[in-house]
Amino acid sequence: MAEIIGKVLFTEEQIRQRAKELGEQIARDYEGEEIYLIGTLKGGIVWMADIMKAIPNDTKIDFICASSYGSGTSTTGVVKIKKDVEADLFNKNVIIIEDIVDTGTTLKFIKSYLAERNPKSVKICTLLDKPSRRLCDVQADYIGFEIDNLFVVGYGLDYDQKYRNLPYVGYIEG
Ligand code: IMP
Ligand code: MG
């Protein structure tokens, strides 16, 4: 097991509990409907594993990998799709499962990219939201936890590709 990194913000128990609550909310919002969960690689997979178990609806999954380039503080950040969704999303209820919404650049792009496939609906479910950092007008529909402007790792989130396997969300003290 990896050593404790920085300060623990959310434990595995807290995150699982929150996933259960959001799963119940999603079940109410999509009663009787099938859902396509689209996980964002790589950071979204741990949260996705919790969320998908918490949703009782008929559920299918797929993945997308996008990365943003350019200045992180610029609204002109260019996003590139590195791995596309394979499923046909026509007339599907899509929920994008993301680790964190920071400036919103990546999610805004992914959401409009997937909307081109003519799904029935597209919503966003994120483990973490950093609203103070937002540069794009994108809002998650289901939010695990709102956080201040901290750099967090664990539960899928990385620092230089490390710490994704930590079973909690911690922050690195700068
Ligand atoms: P955005 O396009 O600025 O919203 O950036 C979103 C992506 O940046 C996330 O999917 C993460 O991969 C990464 N990111 C943003 N903040 C953090 C953080 O605090 N820790 C780790 N990765 C982060
Ligand atoms: Mg990510």
C-alpha cells in the first residue's frame, strides 16, 4: 500500500457513501431508462467503478480519453481525443464520469463532442469540482464533492501519472 500523501481530504468510505447517494439520485432521474456511462481515462475509472455499482438501472459502459494542451489558465486550451468511444450513442442517455472539473476545458469539449452523436441526453457526474478555477461555462449535474483550489491526488487522480492507486483523495501541500 502506498504511503499517505499530503492530507487526506476524502476517505474511501466517504467517497463510496457519496457514490451511493448519487446513484440513488441518478436512479430517480432516469427511472426505467437505460444509461450509457462514459468514463474519462485515466482519472475517472476509480470513481466510475463506485458509481456504476450504485446505479440499479440497465447500464452500459464505454471510455473516452482526451487531453488538453496549451496554457492551463487560458480559455483557448486545445483538447485532443486520444481514444474515442466505440459505442453507438444515438438516442442514449449518456452520463460522462469524470474525476475532477477544474477549468472545465476538457469536459466542455467532451460534452459537445459526444453531443454530436445525437444522444437522447448528456449529463456529467464528477467526483470533484473546483468551481473557483472555472474558465469555461460547463457545469456538472452530479458532484461528489466541491473543493477549494487544491492539487489533489488519489482515487484515480495523478501527479505526473503517480498516486492514482491511492484509496483516498489527498492533497499535496505546496
Ligand atoms: P480541466 O480541463 O482544466 O477542467 O482539467 C481537467 C483535468 O485536469 C482533470 O481531468 C485532471 O486530469 C486534471 N486535474 C485538474 N486538477 C487536478 C488536480 O487537482 N489533481 C490532479 N489532476 C487534476
Ligand atoms: Mg482527467
